[in-house]
Amino acid sequence: MAALSAWFWNERFWLPHNVTWADLADPAPGVEYPKAGHLLAALPLAVGIFAVRILFERFIASACARRLHIQAGVGRRAQPNAVLEKVFTSITTNPDTRHLDGLSKQLDWDVRKVQRWFRHRRNQDKPGTHTKFCESMWRFTFYLGIFIYGLQFLWQSPWLWDTRHCWYGYPYQVMTSGLYHYYVIELAFYWSLMFSQFIDIKRKDFLVMFIHHLATVGLVSFSYANNMARVGSLVLCVHDTSDFLLEAAKMANYAKYQRLCDFLFIVFSVVFFITRLLFVLFFICV
């Protein structure tokens, strides 16, 4: 295990020439450099964020959904059947012709009736519009809040206006409290998203989103550990710039405000293109 750790944290990969982890571990008095152990604070914070999410969705987002006439109604449920339920949970949720014929004979049901049962059972597990609205409202609120915080912090930071400051003196760059809080809150949020996937209703993109959250957690953690937090803070802010617009468009769609949804999606597309593509090109050119 020690050999694996030494190989993974190889200084020749993570740090500039003639710089060691020991150089960053013992800074001058009053100076603080990032350490991987600092990020452990994100784990209990992630639990707290998840608890806040539950309360927010139950008491605030749910009330807003009702005000917009988005009811938490339950669709038509499949009639209880132990045989079909066992097939659904342990074998397949969408049986082929061979399975349908076998189940039809076993239950003495028409094949179409068996198909209809599986269709109702699949729909039963899909999240309703009320649930999706509440989830989008939570993400919208967080993305908007963290974007405002990040923009306010970066507005006073020299590397927002001149990206060369991201590298001046690297890796001997002091970790300020504002930058640390920005990083830890973002990291905790993505930890909470990854945890909540196993509790929420599973969707078709479960694996894709899990890999996405895992990659985000890894990138945020490693950029902090080797003190690339300045450029990392710019990347985080750029992503948050368009994320809350997408969630706002989803909310408008769930509330059946189609014109508002279309307008917000157009704004999201423009902002996404400018921030994600043009910003990257600008950063490379500089």
C-alpha cells in the first residue's frame, strides 16, 4: 500500500521540478498551503447538505410546486402479483417474447395483459413531475447561491482579471479562507449528489451521472491537493454560470410555462457556449 501511495503521489508528476511535498508541508508562520487532509471536511458537510436538501424539497420546493399546480399524484400502479414482481426485480423489467409467452401460460393471462402489467410497473418507478420539479429547484437554488458566492469572491481576486496570476509563484501560493470555503462547499455538494443517487429513484442515466460525479470529485480534490486551486476556482465558477439556467428551464417546463422554458433554454445555450467553449479557448491563448 505504501508503494502504491508513493507511486500515485509521485512529485515528478504532480509538482514542478525541484519542488517536493515536504516543501509545501512546512510553510512559513502565518502561511497556509493546501493539504489533501483539508478536504476531509467535505464529507460531514456533504451529509449536512443532503439533510438540507431533504428539508428544502419537502417544505419549500414542494410548496412552490403546489402553488404552480404541480400535484404529487401517483400514476396508475400495477396490480400486486408475486410472480411478475419477482421477474421484474430479479430478471428483467422489459421481458422479451419468450418470457412473455411463458408468463402468460403460467398465470393464464393474455400476453397483452402481461405486457401492460410490466409497462405500469416500469412507470410506477419513474419519478413524477412533482419530484423532478423539487429536485431541479434544489439544484437551481444551490447553483445560483454558489455562483453568486464564487463570483463575489473571484471579483476581488487578481486571477479573475489576469489568468497569469494563476501561475505566479506556483506552487507556493497561499490558500485563503475564501478560496478554501469555495472549494470545500463545491466538493461537498458533488459528494452529496453521488451519495444521493443510491437513495433517489434510479434513472436510466444512473451510471453516467455516477461517473460524472466521481470524475468531478476527483478533479476538484486533485486540483486542490497540488495547489491548482486558483485556476480550479475559475473552472468551478464557469460551470456554475450556466448550470442554474438549465435547472430554471427544467422548472419552467415542469410548470408548463413553455415560452419561459424556451427562452431560458436559449439563454442557457448561449451562456454555455460562451463560458465553456470561448472561455477555454481564451484561457489557452493567454
